[in-house]
Amino acid sequence: MQCFYSPRQADHSPDTFLLRGEPAPSPEQSTRADVLLAALDDAGLAVEQLDGQGSAALAQRLALVHQPRYLTFLKTIQQRWGELPGAPQRVAPNVHPTSSAQHYPSHPVGQAGWHLHDMACPLGPTSYDGIVASAATAERAAEAVLLDASQRSYALCRPPGHHAGPERAGGFCFLNNAALAASVLRERFARVAIVDVDLHHGNGTQDIFYARNDVWTGSVHADPDGFYPFFWGTAAETGEGAGEGFNRNVPLPVGADGDAFMAGLETLLDGFGKFNAEAVVIALGLDAHQDDPLAGMSLTTADFTRVGKRLAQLTQPMVVVQEGGYPTPALGANLSAFLTGLNG
């Protein structure tokens, strides 16, 4: 398995986010990558270190999954925010539009509210470089599979990406790394699937491909009726237009254990098998572990080996993109367990 990471990802490392109305330490810091890198080393897997700038085609590839005005916002908001009287370095909105909003404002505060969907996505002075480095890592992992379809690759990406939609950030996510990887794979493969095994529903990924039939999206996750992202992820969401039937959600009760998760994964993969994908992206979350600070499920470390073994049965060329999984004493062991199952 080829593994990729860019140290430039550390340029985005927020100290806090807003949790239930109060500032709280952010679990999505650069220390996550340190733990996961150590786990790769312990597993004997070499990691290719990237400069974080991505290919010459990266901007064009990102424009296939995100709206141009959103990409412009991410690139320019820090400078424009800093020009506001008395503005702090940290970009965080104080207003958000409702679903009935029609006007896209020119003011930086209004645009921040439009694009930063929740209060888990503060932007610091160097965040943009770290966000792009994360996307570039997913791009490089997908390119490796383009060059050698017999290979599996792993992209150590942080910040994660699966909550990022066509023109919004949310849930620590800014650019959708899994969607980008799928788009790169589409340059060679006619049908690509994304299998999301993160604790949370991949609502951004769903939104990007919801009306398409060339990329199948599926997610097993904690039931959004009582868990983030709350507004997306029900079993009734199956796609629209040409994409009808090409999205599948398997919500599980909050607190579900490893046996329930494996049963949900089987249900999800039943839909995957009917799509006849030529390549697959695994959106890997490790945050379903019982000790994860986001506390949504109760999987053990051994359960991640089971997840890896089941996904190893997929015969398609595969890119694994890191999503959630936050610092606990078990985080590195959870990645090692998954890779042990996947790689045999």
C-alpha cells in the first residue's frame, strides 16, 4: 500500500471550536496526523512526503466538486477579513442564512456565514495552505491508483473533507478530499463508488454527487435524528434526477456497537455491489471508537480490523482517504487495526 501525507497540513490547526454554544478545544488539530503517522511507521508502511501544493491540474479538479465562488472565498477570505475594523485573525461568522436565503452578499462577514455552515470551521492566518495540502494529498493518492490500478493507496488527510459540500464548509471540513479522489479516478474509470465508514454521515459528499449516476455514494453512520450533521443522512435520501438510486444511507442508533456496525456495512455493500464500480474510494473514519471524544458509537479497536477485512474483499482499485478519528490513546491502534484487516 502506498501512503501519502503533506506536512503543510499542519498550517491549519485550530485551537478551539464552538461546542453547544461554548468555546471548546478543537479535536481536529495537527497532533492527529502525528499519531496516525506513527501508526503507519509501526505498521512498516513508508509514507511519501508531499510539498502540499498539488498538481498543476488541482484547481481544475477542485472546480469539478466545488463551486468557483466557494473556492475563491477560501483563497481570499483571510486577507479580506483582516481588513475589517477590529477583526481578529480567526475567521468565524456571527450570522448564517436559512434555507430560504436568496442573496449572496459581497461582505466578508456575510460570505463567511454563507460558506462556513457551522461553528466548527474557524480559519486562521495559514489555514488555506493546510486545507489545500490535505486536498493535494488525496489527489496524489488517487493519481497513484491511476498509474497502477493494482495498487491500493492511503491518503492521510487533515483537515478531513466529507462534510464539505459544493460551496460550504462544515464539521471541520473545507475541501472534500474523498470527492476529489473520486473525480480523479473518473479520469480513467467510468464508474466510481465512495464508501463512507466514518461515524458521521458524509453529507457534503452526498450533495456533490446527488444528481449523478457515475459516482455511487454510500454511508453507514450514526442516525442524524440525534447526531451531527442532523439534517442529512436518512435512508430516504437516495439521489435525484439521473442520480436517483445512486446514493445509499444506512443510519445506525447512536451508541451502536461493532456487531451493529458490521451489519450496517453489509447492507451498504449490498447496494455497492449492484453498482458494479470500477474503482472505489473509502472515506475512513476512526471516530466510531468507544473512546473517541465525539462519542457516537462504541466500536472497539478489534472492530476496525473487522471493517478492514470486509473492505479487503472489494476487488476494485482502492483509495483510502482519512476522515475523522480524534486524539485518544487508541487512535493509532485503530488505524493499525484497520490496515491490518485491509492488507492482510
